[in-house]
Amino acid sequence: MKEKLESIRASALERLNRANDLKAIEELRLSLIGKKSELMGILKSLGALSPEERPAVGKMVNETSAFIEEKLSQAKQALILSAQNARLMSEAVDVTIPGKRRALGSRHPMQLALDEVTSVFLGMGYEIAEGPDIETDYYNFEALNIPANHPAKDEQDTFYVEGGFVLRTQTSSVQIRTMERKRPPIKIIAPGAVYRSDQVDATHSPSFHQLEALVVDHGITMGDLKGSLSAFIRQLFGSSTQVRFRPHHFPFTEPSAEMDASCFFCNGKGCRICKGSGWIEILGCGMVHPKVLQLAGIDPDEYTGFAFGVGVERIAMLRFDISDMRLLFENDIRFLNQF
Ligand code: DAH
């Protein structure tokens, strides 16, 4: 009997060695120590033995059963542990790998300048108006009192596109569109791209940006224009900045003027920025021409208005001391990172 039990043990160990998952171990448990196992069979037949033999054999069977039970449970634990380890290994995160740095962008100087100018006018109660970049001859020229033979319409300045359209050469076209759409009081700014067939150099580009402004109401005067523009310039370049108006000509304003600001760099003494004059040319402006009001359906006997147009690249260049306009379009990351 003793040999038999030993051979059961040996075979159990050998089968356990081959059991490589939990299911196999459970099957083995049933087959080795389950109700129908050989071992349990022996236990059941103890009654057939003599009373002297019974306790010793019973003890041996129980020991064998306990031994197998122990080995099964060890094997089961080992399997669970190794499955757990495998999962931990596969899910492991290496916290020592250096992180990926995300390059932080910066805002483009043009956008900075535009936001700054826009926010000054929004603060003064202006609304933002828009118009298309591709315009008709009417909105870009005719309605602005620019006659058919005007030199600005020359092929050299204007990009003509198919169908009789032009790429707008000035945001002044938005004045007309706004007046057609809206009755006074009108108080708008219109920032946007404009196009001229210019050669590229440090101060010219075939595409640049302007910010147009239009105010139309009862009793608007040149004094309102002057007050609004000096408030704007002082917010932009500092509260001690002076402005001056020089007579000029634009077909859509009468009278027309160009506005200069005292050089914020040298305070008017004369330096490289103002080319020694103490003044910096900033923008064109004037009182809206009665003909322009009339064409847009606004009675010039009842209403008056002022308008101005400012180059945004020029503002950005002055504001950030940029000497070449091309830097604003080339988008060299070494340049952009400085803002
Ligand atoms: N449109 C003009 C230009 O492109 C700028 C300008 C001048 C706009 C006088 C105005 C104005 O509204 O009143 O040069």
C-alpha cells in the first residue's frame, strides 16, 4: 500500500509539472483528490482492512492527500503570481524617459499690433466692420469719388482679376458697404488685407494691412477727428505724444490731411526713427466727401463724417522697432520668437 501511495505522489508531481494554467490545475485536483480519485477510492475501501492496519493506512492516505493538496495550491499561487508579474511588466511605465517638450508659439507681431489698435478703438465705442478682399470697381474706386482716369487705377497699382473685379487696394471700400447697410450714427473700424502691385522692399509689399475708420453722425467735425486720433495715438505711443495735421489730397475726403505723431523715440528731437525731423507720418484722414455720402445714400446736408486709414504694418514696425517689412511676412521663427 505504501508503495502504491508513493507512486500516486510521484505521478501527481509529474502531472503537476505539466499543468501550466489554472484550468489544468483544477482538473488535476479533481482527478487526484476529487471524490472519484484513486486516493479517495482507497480511503473508501479502508473498511476492508483489518482494524490493526486501518489507522496506519488511513494516516498515510491522509498525508498523501494533504501533500498533493499543498502542491496543487503552491502551483496555483505560482501561476497567479507569474500572470500578475507579466501584466505588470507589460503595463510598466518608464517614468525616467524624458518628456516631449511642446514648442510654445508666440503671437505674430502683426497680430499684436492689430489687437492693440483694435482694442483702443473698441474702447472708444467703435464696432468692427468687414468687406470682401475681392471688390468691384465701384466699391474700391467709383463710390469713393475716384474717377475712371485716376492714376491709382493704373495697372501698376491695382491687381485686376477676372470678371472685372479688383483686389481691393484700400479698406476704404468698407466705408461704402457700411453706409449702404447701416444708417447713422455710424462708428466703425475695418481692419483687413489690401493689395497693390508693388515691388517688395523694406517698406513695400504687394499685400499689406490697413485699418479703416468711419464715423458719421449729426454735426461731426474736424475737431472730432482730431480728438479721436490724438486719443488713439496717445494710447499707442504714450500720453505725451503730439499730433499734427498736414493738408493733403484724397478723392474721398474734403478736406483731407495726413497726420504725423511726434517721434515717440526721441520725443521730437530728431533721430534715426523719424529721420531727424522729430515727426513720424502715421496715417491719412479727412472729412468724408459729400459726394461719397450721397452715393452711399446718406444726405450730406443732414450728416457729416470723418474717416481715416492707417497701415498696420507701419504701426507694427514703429511699435516694435522693426526696420524691414519683409520680416513681418517671412515668418522666420527666430524673429517670431522675440515676441
Ligand atoms: N485709403 C487711403 C490709402 O490707402 C488711406 C485713407 C486716407 C483712408 C484718408 C481714409 C481717409 O479713410 O480718410 O492710402
